[in-house]
Amino acid sequence: MARIASQFCYCLLVQRIPQRELRNDVSAVLRRVMAGEQLRVTVAGRDAADLVPIEDTPSWTAGSRARELISSAQADAGLSAELDQAFPDTTDQL
């Protein structure tokens, strides 16, 4: 029941546009989405797809930031020990 209610609320917040409008004026529709609007595309009156803005994330990162992210995501010591025990032959020993 909660899922139905959440879907119902989401549908009220999303404006529906027919596929014809998307086809005829894709640039304007995409500008609306890029501005933060969420749109649901319909085909013959039936829901077909949601257009939602994507997160504005950088497509690259500095090397120092990449090293920081990787080092902070290292496996904990317990997992490292288990992996060393399970796979003793590594390329480190070549």
C-alpha cells in the first residue's frame, strides 16, 4: 500500500508530455529537464519514460583527488588478510 501511495504522489509531481511534443521540440523539452523539471513521456496516452535531470558531477578529477578517493576506499585489514590467505599467489611475488 505504501508503494502505491508513493507512486501516486510521484505521479502528481511529474508533468506528462506526449511523445509527439518530445519529438517536435526536443531541445525545449531537454532545457526544461536540465532546469530541474521532471517529465513523464507518454505514448498513446500510456506512460513510457521519465526524463529527469542528472547529477551535475565533474567528468574528471585531479590525480591527487583520485588518489585520496582510492586510498579512503581500501579494504579493511581483516578482508585484506582473508584475501591474502585465499589467494596467496599474487603478481606482487613475480
